[in-house]
Amino acid sequence: MSSESSSSRIPEAVLARAPKVLLHDHLDGGLRPGTVAELAEQTGYQALPATDPVALGRWFRDAADSGSLVSYLETFAHTCGVMQTEEALVRVAAEAVEDLAADGVVYAEVRYAPELFVERGLSLDAVVEAVQAGFEEGERRVAAAGGRIRVGTLLCAMRQHARALEIAGLAVRYRDAGVVGFDIAGPEDGFPPTRNLDAFEFLRTNNAHFTIHAGEAFGLASIWEAIQHCGAERLGHGVRIVDDIKTDSDGTVHLGRLAAYVRDRRIPLEICPTSNVQTGAARSIGEHPIGLLARLRFRVTVNTDNRLMSGCSMTSEFAALAEAFGFGLADLEWFTINAMKSAFLDFDQRLDIINTVIKPGYAALR
Ligand SMILES: O=c1[nH]cnc2c1ncn2[C@@H]1O[C@H](CO)[C@@H](O)[C@H]1O
Ligand SMILES: [Zn+2]
């Protein structure tokens, strides 16, 4: 990590203004609590645990703070429950872009599983088109207000369903309409990524990009399969790679073969600190493996995962990490450039954002 790291606190306003890049953010995990309540009312969804936005926001955070990924994921029934119409999807997507821009995010890849929004008869294509219309509307509103953000879409397939090949096909069909990649999400334990080999082979054959949630609720075997059998370009979370790293009593660090491979190949880790504490993948922010992984110069990126369930933003994740590990602006710039390098966007466009937005943005803060 940078020698510029310092324990002097970075003011919140500076953190908020710092350019950020977000690679791992779930659309159905980032709704405004007030929007969940209003959409429930408008669409006749009756199972919400609370209707007051403040109480509802608190309910999501408490219920997700369960120590288990499976319980954490149960909270998504309510967000998906209110996202079953085109109007709702457009609104949620547009607001997500506004909220990310307000958080200082200049490039985001937002993901969701289209198969979760077909309960009331929408087709998968209609879902994708509604979300894209919402993202475009959000980008227009941000630009009109003098801001700047670019959003790419990742389509997820749910590990427990058997639709990965179909969703991979959807991702390739919409690749020129804003979809930049594919992912598998959902419960990890019991659903190894190799169940979806046909989908990953299809994507590779079509020169398409994908990441895989791995090494969150299950360990090294899941990471190994995701990389070596499936061909994942990035790892969603991937924090359990620390199980393959040993530190001697004198502080000497030994990387096992998988950890060394991940680091040598510069495989990006989409780390989501608060989410990991809630699902039990890390004990606390202070004990989160991101400190060790950053020190060892893995390609670490910082992400929100689910802003509603974790009550977080990129600014708050940066603040929590700066506080726990003494990261300075140079470290935050490093995370941001790592993320931009790892985006599923054309190389020239990644370079352009690094050189014209990120580097000058951090220089202006110093
Ligand atoms: O951290 C996570 N690990 C695994 N799956 C997740 C996580 N966060 C959200 N989802 C799942 O991804 C779906 C599509 O956005 C969500 O509906 C949720 O079930
Ligand atoms: Zn996730």
C-alpha cells in the first residue's frame, strides 16, 4: 500500500467528492426505503414488514445483519416483490443512478437477476429494456444537474434456479444496449459454480465478460472452480482467498498456489466490507481480510453490494476502511483505479476515465 497512508482522518466531504468506481452493486439491494414503501402501495404488494420509510430502512439493515448469507438473502423478497412492473423497474433504475452519482461514483456496474421480475407476466426482454430505460433516464438527470456518471449492466442468474444459459444468452443479446457482463448470485453453499458450465462456455465462446460470486459463504473450492473451471474474470467477494494465505509468527506471509495464482493473474476481488460482516464472511470491518489483501497487493476493489440492506454507500465504505486501516487518499485512488482497470468496459474507455476523471479528481483533492 502507499507510503502516503496516514492515520489523519480524511474529512467526510472530501471522501464524498472523491471519484469512485463501483463494480459490485445489486439493483434490488439498493432501493430507497421510501421508494419500496411507495411502490408497494402502487403495485398492491402487501407483505412489507413496515411502511414508514425510516422503520423500513432499519428493518432491512437489521434483518440482513444475520450472520448468514441465506437469511441475508431472504430480505430480497420484499424489494423484488415491488419490482414486478415496467414502471417500477424504470423508477428504481433511474433512482439508483442518481444515488450513485450523489455518492461520487463516476462509473458503476449495477447487477440484477431478470428472472426475479417476471412474477406478474413481464418477459425477460421487457425487464432488461425497462431497466436500461431507467439507467438512461438516470444518466440524463445526472447530466442535466451538471454531474457525470456512466453505468453498465451485469445480468445475474440465480444459482438455485437452472436458467443460467438462458440469462447468458440475454446478456449477449443486449451487449450493445448497455449490458456489459454476466454473474451468478444467490446461495453459494450447495450450489457450486460448475453447475452452470454450459453458460460460462457459451459466454467465453461469444467473447463476453463475466464475474462469479465466490468465496463469500463458501471457501477455496468455490473460488478455484470459478476461476479454473468456469473462467471467471473477476471474483464477487473472493475474501475467503485468505484461507490460502498463512502468516508465520515472525510476520512472514506464505501464499498457497491458488492465492498466488489470483494475485499473479491480477484477478480483481470485488470486496464488499459491510455486507461481509452482515453475512458472517468477516467478523468486523477492523478484522476484514481487505487490510491483508491490500497490503499484499492483490487487485482489491471496494464495493457496496447492497446499499439498502447494508445501509451503506461508497463514501461510507471508504470512511469505514480509512478509519479501520488508516488508508489515505492515495490508497483510495489505488482502489478506484484498480476498479476502473477491472471494469467490463472497452479498454480505451477505461483508460479515458482513469486519465480524465479519476487522476485529476484525486489530484484536485490534495
Ligand atoms: O452478497 C451476495 N451474495 C450472493 N447473492 C447475493 C448477494 N447480494 C445479493 N444477492 C442476490 O443477487 C440477486 C440479484 O441481484 C438478489 O436478488 C440476491 O438474491
Ligand atoms: Zn453481491
